[in-house]
Amino acid sequence: MNTKASRKLEGQKTLLGRTMHSIAYNDQRDEFTVPQPFAQALLTFRGGANGEEAPIRVIQGPKTQLVEPDRLALDIINDEFFVPLDTVKRITVYRASANGDVAPLRAIEGPDTTIGAEALAVDNVHNLLIAAGVGAEGLRFRIFDRKAEGNAKPLRIIGGKNSMFSRLGGPIAVHAPKGWILATVRGPGALASDEAFLGIWSVNDEGDVPPRWTVGGPHGVFRMPRGIALDVKNKTIIASDKRLNAVLSFHFPEMF
């Protein structure tokens, strides 16, 4: 079915760039935020933004320490943005209502963190921050206390040859009530692969463990999966695939 968008946000006043790889919606304020890597900024718009409409808030400037922000995670309960800055091996945290050239509330960085972090998710039930990143050992989940800062060691690390990790597909998600981590995983190369899948791990997992479940692959429907969203009411996982140019829904009551 060919469905037209009900609204379109575009134009110079929006400050949007060529490509946006993450978006977070705040249903408490009816607003959404996207990172802008070319401008080193976080742009927040009202939920009903349309046309060439400027953001209502912009976090940008030297005090922010933002360096090519590409993804972000929103913690609505604690009113915080978590931003992985993979190029400088740092995670920065901001007040979600912040505006202008503001310093982070805290930052995680240092040799003991074992970060690169490409994507983040927050588990408010277990008070955890999950960071997914790639190093010399491959793709791993690093699990931190949500309030961790400085040169903090992960509480646990999930990863290894049995974990079926290769390349992270895109943003990760958490179903906090049950403590599930969801990530789309691509094949070993940069191109589409029938080895791609959506994996589900527990926040209590540690070490070289496989996912508890795999969805849509390997050797299934996925070719180059990217984003994830959860429809908790209907017990459904929603994921996009760049190569299929499609959004797929999986009814998966076992996880919920």
C-alpha cells in the first residue's frame, strides 16, 4: 500500500542534515529529538512540527563535548539524553530539557570502560545503561549502572563467537519490564547478507552466550536490518530493513 506522509519536516530552518540515524520521541512533552552529526548538535522539535519549522531547542557548542553525534537514547523517567560518541570513545549525558551550549551532566570514558559505543538503551526497571559497540574483539554489549560516570568498568559484557555477533544494524532497544535487550545484527560484510537477524538477550547475560531468541534470521527475511521499535500493547516487534526498503512486524508474545 502506497501511503503518503501526513506531515513532512524539511528545509534550512529545520537545521536537519543529509541523513539522520536516530530519533527519540518524548510522549510526556509531545516532542522528538534527532542528533545532527555534521553540526555537532541535538535538535528537538515539537511533536506536530511540519514544513520548514525550526527546532524548539538545540544542544550545541564547545561545552557540550559533542563530536559527530549519530544516535541517542532518551530516558523519559529521569529526563536525560544518553549520546554515544564512538569517534572519541565517550558517552555523554544531558538533561533532556537542556538548550544551548550546555555541559554534560556526566560522561563515561576511559580505558576501563572498554567503549566504543555505537548505540545505547536505558533500562529504568533494572537501572542499567546498555552500550553496543565494536572493538578489536567484535561487537559487544557493555552493561553499566545507569548513573555510571568517568572511567567506569562495565558490570557485565556480553559477546563472543557463540553470541553470533557481527555488525550492529542500527539503534538497539530494551524491554525493561522483562530485562530484554534487542539488536539488529548484520552479516560479516558491509553489504546485505542472509546471515542478518534480530537478536534478543537478557540484561543478566554475561560472556560468550548466544541470544535467547533470534527473529527473522539468520537465513530468514532480513538482509540489512536497521531500526527497532516495540509495540508492547500488541506484543509486537517492529524493525526496518534498508535493503528490503521495508518495515517488518513480528508478533512475539513470548518476549512480552
